[in-house]
Amino acid sequence: MKHSFGKIIAALLIVCSTFMLCGCLFPLPNYDSEMPAIGVGGDMASPPEARGDEAHTPGNVSETQAGSGADRQVNVSTPESEKPADVYNEIADGQLPNDNEDVPQEREMIAKRENVHYPTWIMDNVIQVSSGDYHTMVIKEGGSLWGWGLNSRGSLGIGSTESQHVPVLIIDDVTAVSAGWEHTMAIRNDGSLWAWGSNDFGQLGDGTTEHRYSPVWIMDDVVSVTTSTAPDPGPFLGHTMAIKSDNSLWAWGANENGQLGDGTTEDRHSPIRVMEDVASAAAYDWSTIILKNDGSLWGFCRNWLHGYENGVAIDRKVHHWISDDIAAISDCGSMAIKNDGSLLRLRFWFYEDDVRTVQPRGYIVERIDRVAAASSGWSLVMVIRTDGSLWGWGNNWHGQLGVGPPTDIDLDPYYEDFVWIMDDVAAVSVGARHTMAIRTDGSLWAWGWNINGQLGIDTNKTDPTR
């Protein structure tokens, strides 16, 4: 009887955990009592006190430019297929590696493309990684782009819809890549921007809403690009933001919530110019955050005031200032790092006088300091500190935290404080339920959900954890 009751409680907790949306819509552990607000409705918070370096502790605890897509294409070895039906949770039989006493017990899980609960070595000589919701993209030394994972809408750009469970070469001469929900954007050495994958809302920027299964040219003179990921659960609204060499910000795709920042809610199928003097941007499903060159942080999202003016409902779509003194922003758009190394958690809705308002605010996360980089996924945050150590916080139901599997006792595998993962980390990227990290020696490591092959693990390796 106790055992059955425990299973019921576990099931309820799984359902509840799905409403934790990337730390944006539904907050991560509620530390609001410790986090003074920054931005609209709050005073600028003073930085946290400096903390000593203790081993493995997180502190003392409107122009337009259409990319035709047809005039410039990258040739791939396989022909473009017809639009497929959506395929999710694809599972293929895998071959177990040969017997070897040094192989961990998780090899059977790896071979079946099941979850991996500890950091697992994937490949070497990697300089950039980007985790989409269900696929992964990496750039290796020399500029070759590799991808793997779900490909039902062409997110891998290999000319087909066949998912790949080990790394495959996509194109060469790539300097930057961003993997979204089911679409991918890449910048090549000449500054040209290329796109492929899902295009329901025009998020590829080629002037159409047709899915693309091979790379198509979008625009030139691009230095940075970011694609949106999806919430869980909820409808997906894909959009893309790009920065050109003159620091202008361009946007396209879904715009139902004003996430493009053009003052409308009209979807855009081609790039439009929306802001100047931009250093970086991060797209989330229904919002965008922008870091300007002066260190100010801004948000694009719809602001429902639930008020009326002359009998007309007020509904503004504007650029919202959030904070100053920002050094960097996370790829998911839910975190920012201040110049003093403190971590700023962003929330995009709040209540005032029982009225729900959608407007970004920032809160200092006082349980960690000396932050150099951050990445977030569905209810999970990964942070690299200035000493190169990687720390995680949030949901571990699929092993995405990298600290081991949940057990029968651990009915709620949600860590409410940062835990140490590994050292010597140069970059980290969190997908929907999986995590990828590059160590300082250029090796790529992965853990978490692998049902679509998004970890890229070769099932024939005899020592997958290296």
C-alpha cells in the first residue's frame, strides 16, 4: 500500500514539474524573499558581499531584408524530402557495446538511447555547442559544423528527416550556431547567415513558412544569432534574433506576444530591424532579452495591464528596461550576469494589486557568486564560475543535472540549491532536458535525456564515459 501511494505521489510531482518553464514563466525555487527586485517597480539592488573561495561550495551559502532561400543553398549529399508528419520521442534499437569490465552500468541505457545521469564524453576539439530542445549542434576546430538528435522537421539540415543518434557533418566554414526548438541558424566565415528546420511562423527568415531540410541563405554581415526554445507544456512560437556588424538587431518569426520588439504582434517572415547598439540577444519562446553595449538589459514581451483608457483596453508592446551593469546573458533568456559576477534571475510576469502584469524584472540569486556564464532549460540552470567549475540547480528527473539518477526515495528529484558537477569547464548549453558542456581541453560532455539521440553517444564505444 505504501509503495502504491509513493508511486501516485511521484506521478503527481512529475506533472507539477512540467510547469516549470525555463525559469521564465514559472519561477524556480522561490527565493524572492532574498532577492531584491531590479527594474520596473523596484530599486536597484546592492551587490552581494564578497565571499571567500571555498572548495566546491557555491559561496557561503523598420527596414526589411528577405532571404529568398531559393537563390543560395548549400548542397548536401541526400535529397530534400517532402514535408513529414511530426515525429516525437523516436526510439530505435541500439547495439550494446562489447563486454568490458571498465564500461559503466549505464552502457545498456546508452545503447537504447535512454537517459544518461552522469557527464559522458562525446568528442574532442570542440569550440562551441548549442543545445536545441531535441537536437544538438557543435562547431569543431577548423569550423566544421556537426549535429545530431531529432530531425523530423529538418533541424539537422542534412536534406532528409531521418534523426541521427551520433554526430554527422552538416557544413564547413561555420563560426557560430544556435539550435532552437526544431530549427537551426548558423553563421559562416564570410558573415552570411544560414537557416534550416521548422518554419511555421517564419522563424527561418526566408520569406516563407515552408520547412527547410537543407541550409538556405538568409542575410549577410551577421556576427551573432539566437533562436527560441519552447516551453513545456504549451504551444511553441518560434522566432529568431540576429545582430549585424553595425550592432543593429534584426528579428523575425512569431510575434504574438511582441517578442520581436517591433511594437506589433504581427509575425514576420523576413528580417526586420528593431534596435541599435546591441551587444547580444537571447530568444525564449514568447520573449527576448537584449544586452546593449552600454551594459543595460532590455526585454521584449507583451505587457498586459488589464486596464482601460477611454473604453479601450490597454495593450502595449514595448521595449522594457530591466537593469544596468550587465556583463552577459544566458542563451535561454532567463538569466543575466552582472559585472560583479552575481547572477540575475529574470521573471516576466508578476502581480500588483491582484492584477497580472507581463513585464520583465530581475532578482539577484544570492546563493551563488563569481559567475562567468549561465545556461538554462526547462526548470534547470547551469552556471560556470570564474574558476571553471560547473554548478547546477533544478530538475533532475531525466538526469539533466548530472548528479546521478532519481531513486525510489527521491520522489521529487528537484535540487533547491546549486550542486557541483565538474571542473575545468569552458562552456555549457542546456536543452529541454539534456545538458552539454565543453571542457577547457576542448572535449565535449553530455548527460540527461537521450530519447531522441540528442546526446550524440556512439553506442559502439567500449568506454562511453571516457
